[in-house]
Amino acid sequence: MSEQVEQSQKSATAADGASKAVQLAGQKAGILGKKSGMTQVFNKDGDVIPVTVIDLKASIVTQVKTKERDGYEAVQVGFEPKKAQRTTKADKGHFKKSGAPGFYTVREFRVDTISGIAEGAIISIDFVKEGDFVDVTAISKGKGFQGGMKRFNMAGGFKTHGASVCHRSLGSIGNRADPGKTFKNKKMPGQMGKAQVTVQNLKVIGIDKENNLLLVHGSVPGPKNGVVTVRKAIKNNG
């Protein structure tokens, strides 16, 4: 096991030396990070700005897809390397060129060009600059099974005038004998949260290149330490 780890570290060092950092180009390109939490900063006018801190740990290129072989150009990126003993043989073979046994998170980004990009390269945090607008995608916090009042902001039933055990009920969910059924997509109690959510047009307040931190204005979906995808805003050119 120790020999495998040493080999992976050597290959990672060689890959980093070949191409230390690359910048993905294209509207669908992005970078991966971890939500560290929220804080506040002050601008030049002394105004308080609430920001979310995103830790842009190393995103390593694991595969380069070409138009000749795959039919389109894209870059597969791995985030948070795994230990060798926690990786399957299939993953070890697939991620061999990247210099790591495996990754906990793998994403694919469509790019305009793949020239100068090779397996093992690190995605540069210069992908975005201070003042840019970005779209942040993540899995929202799971709320479990919730009722209609919390899930869809329904009014609920009467609280007085003889109402009993129906204060938080939905009310009618269908018609009479015709059509004799409840239609699909009817808003009812069920699983809430734990869904992919994208917050658009968040302004980049600051970038800490020494610590690989990105500060964006406002909140970001998901819990602390959740993986987020940062892309350039598609509805705002700044």
C-alpha cells in the first residue's frame, strides 16, 4: 500500500510540474469548492456586506474529452482525493494519469478549447475575478418529510369555530366522481430539500489567492463543508 501511495505522490508531483495551473474557457466551464460558512466584510464606504466563504481546494483534471474520440470537448475534474485503500481498482485505473488513486467528487465541464490542458493539471482560481458575477450550484439542505404548510407555504385550516385536528391540513385535494382522482404534481406533503439548487448572479466580493478562498455576496445553497460548483453568470455580464 505504501508503495502505491508513493507512486501516486510521485506521479502527482510530475503532473503538477508539467502544467501547474490551467484556466478553463467557456460559458459552461467552472470550478469546484467547499462552502466554509458565512461572515461579513466592510466595503470602502463602511457598509457591511454578508458574504459566503468558498474554499477553492485543488481541482485536478482527471480526463480530457476530445471531439474525435468522444464527440465533444470537455474536461473532467476531480475534487478531494481519496486514500488508496478506499478506492476501487476501476477508479485507480481511470484516475491514474491524474496522480491520485481516486476522488470523492467528480464533475465534467464543457469547454470551448482543450488546448494546453492535460490530465493532472490543477484548475486555476483565476477563473473568476473580483467584481465578477457567478452562478453557484449545490445540493440544498435536506429537511426530511414535511407538511404542506412548511413545504409550500399553505395557509392551513381554521384554528377556531370547532376545527379539530385539521389546523395544518391541506384541505381538498381533488374533485367529485369526475375526474375521480388526484391529479399529478398536486402540492402535498413529502420530501423537502436535498435537491440541486442554483443561485444566480452572486457578486464576487474578494479572492484570497494565498488561502484559495472565494468570497461571494449573499447565501449559497447547502450545508457547511458541502461541495459547490462555481460558474460564470449566464444572465449577467457585469
